[in-house]
Amino acid sequence: MTHTRLVAASALLAGALLAATGCKKEEAPPPPATTAAPVQVAAPTVKIESAKLALFKPLPAAFESPPDNPSTPEKVELGRQLYWDARLSKNHDVSCNSCHMLDKYGVDNKPVSEGHRKQTGTRNSPTVYNAANHFVQFWDGRAANLEEQAKGPVLNPVEHGLKDEAALLAVINSIPEYVEAFGKAFPEDKPAVTFDNFAKAVAAFERTLITPAPWDAFLKGDKNALTEDQKKGFLAFMDAGCQTCHSGEHLGATMFQRLGSVKPWPDPPEGKEPDLGRYDVTKQDSDKMMFKVPGLRNVAKTAPYYHDGSVEDLGAAVQLMAEHQLGKTLSDENVRLIVAFLESLTGEPTAEQMREPQLPPSTDKTPKPDPT
């Protein structure tokens, strides 16, 4: 091979080697991958079938008055004054509001209330809020309506302590502004100041004590009125069987029920007589330990619980009901959820409902307190 051909071949071989070794233009590196923002997935909402809500209904805008006691502004305002007036007690120191405090959801948060000379009864004072449509009044159902109920405490020796109707009417008649107010509230009655009209006025005022709650808004279609835990609590309430006694607009207050219907209720402390409930009214053996089922409106604010005020904690009360009335033991989580649901039954009293009235002044003729 000639020298010229050898040089050419070498050049061609070098070119081929350079091409094979990748002597070509460098490419820019790909851009770094971007991380996509996490997708926010909404938590599933608790579904409540409409059939489960059929046992319940919201509170009315106003409670209906009976035909023989139509509501009027004059009657309601008179009833408010009588409700707050401690002069309608033997020692002028106990009023309806003493035990059913309107700024404390209609209770005094004591196991049993103190009356004349600090005497105490044996039963817890139930709330007056939303009580107008209860099927009966008092734990033992001895009063059929608010008018009958209003007559009881003023003549009870342990509560207001007045001797009789005449003693009550003597106080009212000694105060001219009261006589005038009764005349305006009951213009067709002569005389207007009577025991029946006293009760009618107090009842007319108590029918204004309505406290709608988030639960009512939920029943009317606002599905955001309850929290998710409250919705779960309602389902736990239903699964436990609580609606057997606690249904309707008041979630209760529609029947009597035996306390300890599945498992006997614990005996009272040593030396204390058992409360036999409705038996004290009827004297029928079948009514022993029968009590009015309380409504659950504002129950989270009206401790302590039961007829004797023996349980302070709402969760403990729920567990006791499940055990003795339903024969069930609830998990701590279910108790927590049911309590959350019960809190949705709390409705705030209005300033007008809690308003303390100006009372008419006493006169020289007003009977003096009797501390005996």
C-alpha cells in the first residue's frame, strides 16, 4: 500500500472512531419533575334516613292555649309578675323562680330544692321551659296541665308554705296594682282575683317559655345545623332504643314508665324511704316506681338528673338508662356521641323570657312575713 493511501485510510479510521465515541452536541438535562398538590377529599357526611326522623317533630312557634285560658299580653305580664313574686310565700322569701330559675334553664341545679324555712322535698325540680305541651305535670303526673300545676307549690308546706287559698288571695288583694292587673287580664270575671285566675295567669306566662334548638333547625331541613358527632349521636341514640320513650317534639314527656323496667333500680341509701312515684297518687300496685318520662329539651343544662337528682353527670345518666331500662351496656364512645346529640337539644332562652319584672309595691295592709 502506498504512503498516500495509508494516510487516507488512517484519517477515515480516526473519523469513524470519533463518531462512534459520541463526539456530538450535549443535550440540556430535562427539567425537574414538579410535585402535584394533594387533592383535598371531603370527609363523608353522616347520612340519616328520613324514616328515623319520623318519630320526632320540631317545637311549634307558640304553644296553644286551652279554650278556657286564651293568652293575652295582660295575662302573660301578670303571670310573669306572680312567677317572680316571693311575697306569695309564707315568709316572703320563695317564688316560682327560686326553684325554676329562668336564667338557669328553668332549674336550680340542685338535687332537691329548698322551700319555706329551707325545707327540702324529695324530688328534683324539673325545668319549666317547654313544659307546656307535656302530657302531664310533676314527676308523678298529679296535675293534668299548667293551670293545675301552678296551684300546687304555693300551698305546699315545704315549698311556699301558704296555709290556704285565702292566704294567697289576701296578699294579692292587699296590693292595688295587682287588683288592677287582674281586672285587665280577666275583664269578664267578677271578682277577677281568684285562685283559678292566679293559676291561669302563671300558666299563660309559662306557655311563652319555648326554646327552639339546633335540633329543630335540623328537623326543618338545615342539614348543617348538627355537627357530625351529633348526627352520629342521634344514630347511636336510635340504635340503643332510647326513642322507645324519648320521641315526639319534646323527646319524652308523653308517657309514664317504670324506673328499672329491665334491671331493678338501685335501692336508696340506708335510712331513706324509696320513692314509689305515681303509686303515691293512685295507690295502685301497678304504679309503683312509675314516673313521668322527662322531656330531653335542654337536658345538657339541667343537671342533676332523675326524680331524686341523684346523678350529676349526663353521660352517667345515659349509661344508667341503657342498663336499667334497655338492658344494654353502651361503649364509652357511644355514650360520648349520645351526649353530643343531647347537646343539640339546647336552646338559648331569650332576654325577654328571662326578664325580671318590676313588682307592684306592698301596702300597709299587705300581710307580713310569717317565719314559723
